[in-house]
Amino acid sequence: MSGHGQAAWELLLPAAGAPARRRGRALQEALREAVRSGRLTAGTRLPSTRALAADLGVSRGLVTEAYEQLTAEGYLRSDRGAGTWVGDAARATHARGDARGPVAGARARGDAHGPAAGARARAGSGPGAGAGARPRGAAGRGAGRSEVRVDFHPGTPDLSLFPRAAWSGAQRAVLARLTHPALGYPDPRGLPELREALAGMLTRRRGVVADPERLVVCSGVAQASTLLGFVLRARGLDAVGIEDPGSPEHGRLFASTGLGTVWLPLDEEGLMPEPLAASGVRAVVVTPSHQFPSGISWSAERRAALLGWARAVDGYVLEDDYDGDFRYDRAPVGALQGLDPERVVYAGSVSKSLAPGLRLGWMLVPEDLVDEVVERKRTMDLGNPVLDQAVLAEFVTRGGYDRQLRRCQRAYRERRDVLLAALAEHLPGTRVSGIAAGLHVIARVPGRYGPPERFLARAAEAGVALRPLEEYGTARPGDGDVRLVIGYAHLSPSAVTAGIRLVAEAVGRD
Amino acid sequence: MSGHGQAAWELLLPAAGAPARRRGRALQEALREAVRSGRLTAGTRLPSTRALAADLGVSRGLVTEAYEQLTAEGYLRSDRGAGTWVGDAARATHARGDARGPVAGARARGDAHGPAAGARARAGSGPGAGAGARPRGAAGRGAGRSEVRVDFHPGTPDLSLFPRAAWSGAQRAVLARLTHPALGYPDPRGLPELREALAGMLTRRRGVVADPERLVVCSGVAQASTLLGFVLRARGLDAVGIEDPGSPEHGRLFASTGLGTVWLPLDEEGLMPEPLAASGVRAVVVTPSHQFPSGISWSAERRAALLGWARAVDGYVLEDDYDGDFRYDRAPVGALQGLDPERVVYAGSVSKSLAPGLRLGWMLVPEDLVDEVVERKRTMDLGNPVLDQAVLAEFVTRGGYDRQLRRCQRAYRERRDVLLAALAEHLPGTRVSGIAAGLHVIARVPGRYGPPERFLARAAEAGVALRPLEEYGTARPGDGDVRLVIGYAHLSPSAVTAGIRLVAEAVGRD
């Protein structure tokens, strides 16, 4: 087991006798942790999958899967045929030392990039929904005055999947169990038992560094954005970069904190490094696991490049993990935060997995920012309501949350398949892009079905609300194709099919 | 029924056959409404209690009580022996017209008073609790290292009175009843059924103008302060006046919105008009029904003077009705907001009546500000969680909330009586000031029990946490007496007695 550099391979050993799935997960977690802690340093060459499998007494497929997963996440890098190395994207969790630099100095450095010009800051143009709220004009552009029969707006889960009976039972249990003092003014960071439960769940499911001490319960990703916005504004930042295409809602939220937003162009791998560097911003909001709305998963290179940029400008990254739990073809890519918990603010919520009406979410905050975020949370609302927090803790620790995710996953995967089949049947030639994940797809309908304006108008007249991709960014390709952001999760499979058929009939006639 | 000016007295007629208590309330509401609507104009002389009682066919006592109540609230004024008139404090709800002035002009006028000087703004000095959160060092000043056996901190209700079974039942009912869409992103103003229920309850109990359209559900008075603070800051204000003595917590909340705070001196009737006028502020936070912490109820004159000031400077008043439901000797004085709903932002919560951990409250907002407040609420958290909102609506409409208030009222009245008796027995000579209301008293312990520092230290050594009045304002009388803010509501009667006895023993020995 020696001979592979200084790495203590024995530490990676999953519990013997555990089921293969758990051993695979344990191997991945151990590898991530070894990279983060610096036990596996950048440039270390990993043993071949065959050798490590033999060493550990596990199947080779399990090791291959672990290497692939961590390569996708940016912890490892591999050259086809030439082996796998430890990458340099991950920042050791407990060893930032002098490289970190004081905030004051950092600010001065930031200024050297020049402040984001007012002219470049276009806060929240367009009525898009995105990871946050549904747009106010809910029927969507071009819906006209027709009655909406099928509304393909993205961002809302199927609310009929909310586990009412289980939630009600957990509420009853919680009210019977909570102490009297627990009903008093809450801890603004969140109920300790929930922070503990979420830290465990997020470490396991999303590969993050989730110390309960840096976990702040908040009322969702929207509030996480506002909290972080106020903190960054108080530190002298004046703009935040957002992905283009992306969620204009972020722009509105940051505007409320006094921050402008700058659209930053995206390609098929993630944020493009040069425009990012040239923008002058020192904070960005990104959706690397499943980019909203384009549907791509950021490449490992771009994940690493983003973190490199953040360190260079002493900046921060807000990772909006709005639907990271829903991947249908493989295990979800681990969150960016795991690679550098001191540069990435990770935010998620139960809005897609349970219900947006619960207004319950979480942030993992760099140590450097956590006191300021908590004080902001305190002055904003003194902390989240305790009963729902206690119910969610119960739900997570007793397995109800995992069950709910599996249930949603099955339902949404089916609906996505149904949508793809309906598009293939009724609007042949339509190309769907993005990974098999989430609650929406990007569909590019060829120009032969009519120019975009007419296509949308016809669909609206037929009672189908569709949202063009243009609402989520600045791109205007002008090639005559219709690019749509189609949310399917809240619709029954038959409604999905009926909606696409209605569109096809509407755009077909003349 | 004519002969009493142009007033349509018949409109005041309570339903015949209704129980006396309800007829009395109906008469009061009708009188308030007649003054507000302008049907009874300022200066109109009211019929004698005898004449009106005869006209309406009710007892004279009922009319006398109504006149007294509305005089205390500022709607009427009376000269002993010379009759009762309609006062000029109330502003007709729907008839502000040109007198209102556009915001821009108003801002310019405000500037003429001069901005609050930085030197005068002392945001949140002192660790006080007040209407908001309990202070972080919960054991109180002087508690030293002794174990705290009795903690007389003010501001927390008895959490064992929380109606767990009834709340749990309402939760179950709500989860069985709510539609699926109700679990989606909430209305940032609050659940319509809750706003409807609260508007009715507040009109009935607190004499406010509570149109559901101007009611905003929020997470408590702390968030109401922050929401209003951001809105006023965006309108160009830079400081808010707070009562001295008062709640330093308000200072911390406003500081988070960029507003300074200015202490404004209080006497035994309310805010003193001259320092208020000289301060240059255009917004104040007040607790007129039961001033925190002094315990006075503002006089009708000062209520009128405050509204007169607000109109003159085009300003706003935040009425923190933190414990307006708990009055033990008579009906609570109606809220200030009823007199001028376009100048007063009324804020209340369930923190004292149910539990602070619910983080559930409400604001009544002038029409002029409501859109800005709602947009702030939206960017802060998208709206309150829906399940607790639905449960509270159920509770209010089915009588559970009134039952809970009666239950707390009985318990707290008894504890207050027990506290007063214990002070009289164990620390004779102690004077308790303030009205019979709320969850705390102000006690002035004569200097013969030792100088304040020693008194507090001795109490702390004996395991009793006490808070000096000094923590809540700038006054330092230096007369050797010990002024205490004693919260009793969260303690059992026996703990109240034991705590005072411990203090007496501790300060008695030498």
C-alpha cells in the first residue's frame, strides 16, 4: 500500500462488509477529505483503478466511479490513458494561513480591478423566475388574454407531492417533545438540532464541508442572497456578477442591498474566465451543478478556474444549489463549496424538495463571513420560526427527507422523459440541451415552426404559457429558432403531453 | 335625537338585545368610526352621558365608559363639568387630499429641520432587551458567576402557557385543508385568510384601522422595524427618535438599515413635545399604550401632540404595541394608529401572547408606504412561511386566540399581584410605578437597601438576575435609589416570591 507517494491509502478503506453503494460513497468521501485536508497534495498521482481496487478489496468499477465523480467535481484531474492526479482546485480547509490576507488589504486589491461601472450593472432586467420567486406576471410573455391551460413556467415543484401526512405527524411529535425554552426567541443561526441534521445530510448528499458552526438556517436562497448582499455591500463591494443566461431574480435581490449586477457570459462549460476577470467584480452567483437555465453542468476546469479567480481577487462565490438533488442519469456532481469552503457560500432550500411555502433553507458560510451573516439574519427577523425547523430536523434525521427526494426524483424523471418524447413526436427537430437533471429543460425549436414571436403568440392563444430563454439573459441569437425554458416538474405527465400537443397544433395551423 | 349638532346619533345605536359588554364595545367602535370618518367633526360637543344613554336606550354607565375610553385614546376631550367634545387628534381616514403633499416635497421640508447630527445619534447603547430580543448576556448585569436561580429579565412570556394541544390540532386541520397551490411561493404581504382574520381581531381588540390591504404579515416587531427602517432610509431619512427610557434594541435594528437613533426624553405623560420638535427627526418609535419600560400610558394630549408633530413634519410614527393586550384594571387603551392610519405604522406580534419562537407578527402600514414595505418584505424573505400563518388564522377565527389571551391575562395579573405583595413584604418602601398592565413593572427601591451597584451585586450573588432601568436609557438620577425593570410574566408565582425574598435577604445582610 505504500509506493503511491505519501498518501495514506489505508485511510480510504471503506468498512468491510458494507453494501457496495455505501462503500462507494465512503471511498468518495474519504478521497475528497484527503484532498481537502492536504493529505493528498496537488499533483499526487493516484494509483491505477486496478491497483487501488486490489489494495482496498473492492471492485474496480467502484474505484473507477469514484475517480470519475471526483474528476467531475474538480478534486482530481485525469488524462485519458495517462492516469489520474490530485488537482489543485481544492483548497485545504484548515490551512489558509498567510495566503488569506486581511480584509482591508483585500479590499484595496479589489479596487485595483476597478469598481464595476454603473453602466455595466444591469440589475434584474427581464421578468424571469429563476431559482427564486415565480415571476409576477405568471402567465408568461405572450400569453395574451387566453385562459392558461398548461403553464410551463420553471421553478415550481409538484406541490401535490408534499408529504402532508408525514409532515403532520412530525409536527405532532415535535410539539410533544420540544422543551418550553425552545419556544422562546430562537438562535438566529438556526435550531441547533436542525443545523446538526442538515450538516450531516449535506455532507453526505452534496459533498460539502458542512460544519454546523458555519451553517445558517435562513428562509431560502432568496434570503441567503439578500443576507450575503448586505454583508458584501458593508465590506465595500458594489456589484455582483451573475451568469448570462441566469436568473434575473438575483439582480433584484442584490439591488435591494445596494449592489448592482453584471451579466457574465457563459459557454457550454461554465463562466468564461476572461470576461469574469475583466469585469472587476469580486463576487459572483453561480449554479455549477445544473446551471440555470442552460442546464449544463460546469466542467471541472471551469470550477477550478472560478476558485482560482476568487482567491486571486480575494472574492466570494455564492453557489445557488437550487435543484442539486435532482439528477436522473448518475449521482449529482458534488457542490463547488467542498473544494473551497472559505471562498464559496453554499445555499440551498426545501423549496424544490418539499414546498416553497415553508420558506426554509440553509447557507454554509466561510468562517470569515459567518458572524456578519448571522448578525444580519438577527436584525432581519431574529431567526427562522422554530416549529418548522424542528419538524425538518425530525424529517432529515428519521429518513423522511431522503424518502421524499427519492419520490420526487422518480416523478420528475418520468415527466422529463414524457416531455422529451412529446417534443420528439409533436415538434420533431427540436433539440433539448443540458444534463438529465432538475425541473426544467432548454428546448430549441427549429425556425420552420415559425418565428419566435409568432410561435409564442400562437402557443399562448392555445392556452399554453411558454417562456423564451431571452427572458433570462442578454443573448439574442436571431437565427429564427425558438429557445424555450420549459418547466415540467409541477405538471402531470398527461398535462405535459397535452401541452406540447396543443403547441404543435397551434403553430402548425395557418 | 337631533339637537346634538349634525351628528347622526342613530348610527351609534348598538344592536338591541346584545349583552351589555358587546353593546358598550359597539358604541365605542361606532364613536371612533364617526370621528375618523369626519361624521363627527372636531369641536362638536357631544350630548351628555345622561341624554345619549336615554336616546340609545342603554345604561348611563356604558356611555360614560365609552366617553372615558375615547378620551384616553385621544378621539374626544373633556373638561371636567363642562362636557365632552370631539378632539382634533384623529385624522379622517379617507380625506387627506392636498394636505398630504408629495413625497419629494415632504423630503425637502424634512431637511429644513436639519438632519439628525451624528453626535446626537446613539444607536443601541446598553444591552437592554425591550420589545425585541432578549439580551445576549441573558443573566443580566451584575450576575457575576453565580448560578442564576431567578431571572427577572423582561420581555418573555410564560412559554408553558403555549397551547400545544390546540396548536397541534390546528396544524393538523390546516394540513388537511390547504390547497396545493397554497404551499407554493407565498404572497409577500401574507396569507389572505390571515390578513383578513387579523384585521378583524385588531379592529375589535385594539381599535385600529385594519384594512387587510394595508396589513402586512411579518416575522415580528423586530422585522417590522427593519422593514420600515429600510423604507424610510430609501426616502432619505437618516435617523429615528426612540423613547428615553426605551428599548435600545430598536437602535440596533435601525442601525442595520443605515439609520441612526436619537433618544427623546419622556415624562410621566409621554414624549415631551419640545425636544421632539427640536430633534430634527421625522420618524419616531413609541409604545403609547404601555410605555416600555416606564410603564406609563401616554396621555391623550401627548398622543394628539405626537400626531400633530407627525403631520407638521410629514413624518411617521412606528407604534410598537408589544403588550397592548395585557391590561388588568380596565380595557386596554386603543392604539394610536386608529387616530391617524396615514401617519402611524402599527406593529404587533404573537411573541407575548403565544411564543416568540413562532416569529409571527403584523404591521398596519399607511397607504403611502405599503408598496415599498411589501417589496422590502419580498426581497428579505419572499414572505412568511405559510403553515404557521394558516394555523394562526384558524386560531384567530375560531376563538382560540381570544381564549389564549384571557388565559395569559389571568396568569400574568396574578403574578403581578404576587410581585407587588412580595415587594411590599420583603422590601418595604419600594414604589412601583406604571399602569396595571404588561409583563413587567418598574420598581424604585429606596436607597436604604444599599447603593445600586452593591444592591445588584448582592442580588446576583444570591442567584437573582435584575436589570437596572439605566440599561434602557440615558437617565442617571444619582439619588441613591435602585430603579429596576422587573419582568414577572415568565415566572411562577412562587418563583416571583422566592426571588424577591432572596434579594431582600441578600441586601439585608452585611
